[in-house]
Amino acid sequence: MKLFNCQQCGALLFFENRACESCGARLGYRAETAALTVLNLDGGRLCANAVHDVCNWLVDAGSKEDFCAACRHNRIIPNIATGSNLALWRKLEVAKHRLFYSLIRLGISLPNRADDPDGGLVFDFLDERPGERRVLTGHDNGTITIAAREADDAHREEMRAQMHESYRTLLGHFRHEVGHWIWGRMVRDGGRLADCRALFGDERENYAAALARYYAEGPPADWQARTISAYATSHPWEDFAETWAHYLHIMDTLETARAFGMGVHPKVGRAENLIVDVVIDPYVARTMEPVIDQWLPLTFAMNNLNRSMGMSDLYPFIISPPVRDKLGFIHTLLHERQRR
């Protein structure tokens, strides 16, 4: 994620800022230029969802659209007249807008259902009502369903423990589920099935049976040697979606570290392989190798910082050689598409 400066006073700004904390100027994010701008200097108008304080993105003043490039993809939102649903929706939108920041930075075409009625990307944020079926987070042909309760920190932590996961975040859900949509558009429809199967496995394996086996038996003992997470072993589709999510974790976090001028310089001996200044722009790197080479020392340091605060590792994952290859496949897939 980039850092920004106020056009009016020069103060440091962050992606979610609605107003400058220094001069009070009202702000809006313009997705086309990845800029956080002062409203009276930009000429645009805020997304209609700004009235609920869930969005700070801009729409062109002359546009017929009421909603911004991210909010146009909403199909169902929680009933904000009920309980804490407005607060949950706000958290959902923070995560969704960060997702869209990365997708737009990567140059990915993002049709909604008005643009592509059959497979455009839409989001259903569903809250559970008494007597109704439990809402499950998932993807189906461009429709991403997110259970609104996943925005509740206590519930999500309870689910993380029940599922024996080392990591569970709202942003992670968004990144994972959109990975399924990306697979359909860029792998299946992009003529890259054979290459993808060589790395991730054959997605024609029965999906329901594969998931049932995973939940009954768990992952193979050597899963860390081949996949980024235990769940990635359940089916090739899940392996791709999990790897895609981690690709976005890496890209966004490294961009943030670069924006802050971060580096790692251990003050002990025998740590030469951990010395790094984060100078790479991961979004324009030609290959994935230099991105990973800067990512690993950074996460080693961040994990130890978290431990110093009594917290779990920020990035509790191992990037094995097969995972490097999978991340490299995704990076190449995106950059080949940009060059066409």
C-alpha cells in the first residue's frame, strides 16, 4: 500500500483517511490514479456509500454512476438497521477496498454484473437471521459470499481456533475468494490449464469428495514442503486460491514496507542472508524471485517484533521451493497478460 500526502498542507496520509488530521481537508481516493486527493481540488464526488461512512472513494463528477469502482460490485449488504451490522459492514468495506486497490494496481479487468451478467464479480455480504441456514463464505462463478459475522473479531478468532488455523483475517478471506474468480478468468479461460495443473494439480478431481477427505483426515504430514497452508492440500482449486491470497499479502505488504523505507540489518554475526533494504516495487518486478528475496528477511524481522509484543507471528508460513514456483506462476501470468 502506498503512502500519501495532503495536497493542501503536505501532511502524511493513509489509505483509509477521510480527512487530513492536520488541516481538516476532506479527502477522497481516486482509483484511476491511485491518489488520495482533497475533494475541492479534485472535482470528483464521493461514492454514495460515503453517507454510511463505509467508503472514501471518488466518482467522476459527470458520471451517471452513484457508486465507486469498488462499491459497484456490491450486490447484497447486511441489514444496517439491525444490531451491529453497520459496524460489521464498515470492516468488510475496509478489507474489500484494500483488495480492489491491489487488483487495480495489477491491471486486472474487473467487470461487475452490469458489464458481465454471467460471470462478473459481485459480493454478497450476508448476515444470519434466526431460523435461517448458516451463511458460509465462498465463491460461485463470480459471486463471492462473505458471512458478515467474519468481521466480528471475537467470532473470527473462535473460528480460527476451531479450524486449527494459524492465520484468519477478513482481508485474507477476500483475497482467497477472489483467487477462485481469477483462476476461472486467467487460467481456465486464459488457456493456461496445463501449466497450472503441472504445479497445483488437476482441478478435475471431485471437489466435494476432496473437501470431505480433507476435513475427515486433515492434511498430509509433509504439507509444508509443497503448499503454503494446510487447507491448500484439500484440492487444486484451493491451492491456487491460497497461493493467490499470499501473493497479494506479499505484494501489498512489501509495497508498504518500501513506502516506509524499511530495511533489516541484524546486529549479530552470521546473519548476512537477512540483510535487506526494501527497495523493490513488487508490482513492477519482472520476476517473483527478487520479491521473495526481500520478503523473507522482512517477515523474519516482523515475526520477531510481534513476539516481542507477546503476539503470534505476523507471517507464520514457510515458502518452500514448490510454493516459490507457484507464486512465480501467478506473477508471470499477470505480467504476460499486461504485456499483451
